[in-house]
Amino acid sequence: MEQWDYYISGIWKLKAGDIDEITDVFLHSTDGGFGKGVKTSKDNVVRLLKGGANITTITWNYHLIQWRYGARVLFEEVDGETWLHSDPNAATFDDLESSIQMQYIMAEMPVSTESE
């Protein structure tokens, strides 16, 4: 079985024109087991990958009540721009692009519920 250094359970995207770019990921360390996720920039993930880290997507399986390993996360550089992506042979379900889009479920600023 593959040894993983990190898992990605979610992504943040920014839409620029017709292109959706992954800007950050929800990265979990495997040190000491499955660690809490931390918002991590795409550039930091690329540095980890260049340093030899093995990273995979991971999703929660509600039926089995456990995490499910997905697809290997890779990067490529095209015209001076760096892109994160999954193994091209991965199932859509496992693909990095299919990860939870965190910008829709996590607020950047605390929300006040009090009336002003």
C-alpha cells in the first residue's frame, strides 16, 4: 500500500475569466495519524511535492464511516504558471477538482449574528 505524507480534503478556488484556479488546499499531515487540516497555499503544496512528498486526495465515506483515499496529487508548470491536479487516470470522484470547495463552507471573517 502507498505511503502518504499528506492528504487533501478540500480546495479553495478563484475564478479568473474562464479559468478556475486552485489557490489553496485543506492539507492534513499523516504525522502521528490523520491530523487536523490546515489551509495551505498551492505554492506550499508544490514545494512539498518538489521535495518528494506523496500527497493524495481523501474523502469521507458516509456509508462506511471512514476516510477514503483518492488520487495522487501532482503539479505541472505551463507557460510560467503552476497548476495542481490529480492523476489524469483518476476517477472523477477522486479528482482534486471534485474535492469540497472550501470557499463556500468556510468564512474568512467571523460572522456576527447580533443585530446592530
